[in-house]
Amino acid sequence: MSPQGLVQANNPGEWQKVMRAEAPVHFDEARGCWDVFLYEDVQQVLSDHKRFSSARQQQGQQESLISMDPPKHARYRTLVSQAFTLKAVQNLAPRIAELANELIDDVLAKGEMDLVDAISFPLPVIVIAEMLGVPKEDRDKFKYWSDLMVQGVDISAGEDYQALMLEKQKAMQELYQYFGAIIHERRIQRQNDMISALLDAKVEDQHLELPELLSFCFLLLVAGNETTTNLITNSIYTFLEDRTRYEQLVNDRSLLEGAIEEVLRFRSPVQSMSRIAVMDLELRGQQIKQGDELIAWIGSANLDEQKFPEADTFIINRSPNQHLAFGHGVHFCLGAPLARLEAQIALHAILTKLPNLRRVEGHQPKVIASPIVYGFKDLQVQF
């Protein structure tokens, strides 16, 4: 099965398992790139920037933190980190809890909901929007832009790749115009938001320039929304897949942190990252040429039987659990603490307020059509 086949499969792990066993480093003629499936190799491709570069520029796209190599990456990350500190993230906890409880309270009387629509999607969007100082009335635009940026093409549905690319490009221009206006306002009048903090950040008297500010806003919107939405949804889907897991968590909240880490491994919200070979090199006996693209399958690495005992079993208190869900090396996800915090708070609120939560019988959620992210478009639950 090709990666496009992933969009049909409820479980991308099936295809990846075959590839780990039969062709752990494999060149796909149709896509013109290498696929890498084993934990050890994926970790190496993600972290060895001297051999595997992140630097690429899509036409019409501003260079971003995830498409830079050191030393440039280090300067940019240091600047961004000044605004996106662990303390700044932890300070959001009371507001995240307030939002999570409000969202649940809004549906309590109905007795059922689409988890994605009611909680998993709006929570991270509101949090990121508030961090960036985006007004309430613009959140729908946010959803549209965010969804579009990670959307894959479902060939089986006859979708047109070119049309999607044009739509993405248009959305990106709209996004940059939108944030450009907010940045302009904050230059004149600072506020208590992330953009104001980014404008104040500096290294050796150097501030972020407008293109860098725009690309970080873009990264925060796409990476910060979609992946956290999928982490919350994938968690509830997994806990309800065998309802004893949900009951365990209702009765013992100390298991929640480890359970979230196991969801990150077992149903990784980010399935793949791409790198470019800096030189001719060999990987597991395969000759890779300078300039070749490699897709590091994080989702596959996290299910690698050689690394994780009983890899295809969800073990709620698995320890150790060195998954690669947030990447590895200098590109380890800057937003990991925020994603973990939002998932922890949202899931804690759901377990507390909806102890008798269950799936709506007979309803099969739709998998998101993307080889990059893994999650569900909807998840019907009742309580």
C-alpha cells in the first residue's frame, strides 16, 4: 500500500508494519522519494542535520523554523523561545481549564456530541487565537486556514492536486495579510499577547523581522491547532476502543499523563516529516543520493517492535516510552509542552464531567485524508 493508501486505512500501522519487515528503507518511484520506517533510522534522519537537511523552500512560502538548519535555526529558535517559554505556557493552564469546562457545559444537556466539533477542535484554536491576539469573530477563518494547510489529496475520491495547491497558496496569502495587519497594530501599541512578546524578543540586539514573525504565526496556527486537536480526539478514541481503559482513567487520574504519552506513540498525531540528503550516503544498504528527499515515518518508528515490546498493544502505563511523536534533535517540537498541557486539561475535564462517555454505536469516524497527520474528522460520543 502506498502512503496515499493511508488515507483510506483506519490504521496506517498495517502498511507500515509490512514495510518495516520487508523494505525498511524504500524508494517510491511514483513519489520520487525515500520512505524510512524503523525507529533507529527515523531518529537518525530527524536529528542528524549534517546529513539530513530540513532546509527547503516551497514556492511562495516564507522559510519557517521547521525548514531551517543550524546555525540559522538556533538564532531563530532562541528568539521565538523568549516569547514561547515554559512559564508562559504554564500560565495558560487556568484559562485552558476554563475553556475546556465551558465547551463541555455547552453540550451537557444534549447527551451526545461530535467530540471534534464540540471540544477537540475549538479548544486549541481558541487558545492559539487568544495567544496571538486574534479576535473571537475570526476563529472560523482560522479553522479554514488550519484545516487547508494540512489537507492531503484523497486520490480515490478523484480530488485534484493542482486545485488544492492553488487553494493552499491563496489561503497562505490571506493568512500573511491577516497577521501582517495584527503585527502592524502591535508595533504601534503592544498588548499582552504572543505577537507583542515576539516583537520584544531579541538576540544580540537583533529582533525578528516581519517575514520571520509571519512564518512563526503560520507555524503556530497549523502545528499548534491540528496536532493538538488530533491528540485529544485520538486519546478519547483509544480510551473508548477498549472501555476498561476509560474506566481505569476515571477511577485513577494518576494514569492520565502516561496514557497521553502512550497515545502519542500508539496513534501519533504527526505521522511523517521530510528531510533532504545533504550528501551521497548509505542507509540500511540503500544508496541515497545528495538532494534526494526522505520521508521519516514517525508513526511507524513509534510502532517499531524492535524498540517497543508489544508495540501494537496500547499499554496505559508503558514505561519507558521514548516515542518520537514530537520529533527529535534540534527540531524537537517547540509546542510539545502546550500540546501536552491542553490534552491533559481537556481529558481531565472530560473524564470528570462525562464519566459514562461511550461511542455512538454503529458510527464509524472518518479518518483525515493526509499522510502527514493522523486523526479523525469526527467522533460521535454519548454520555
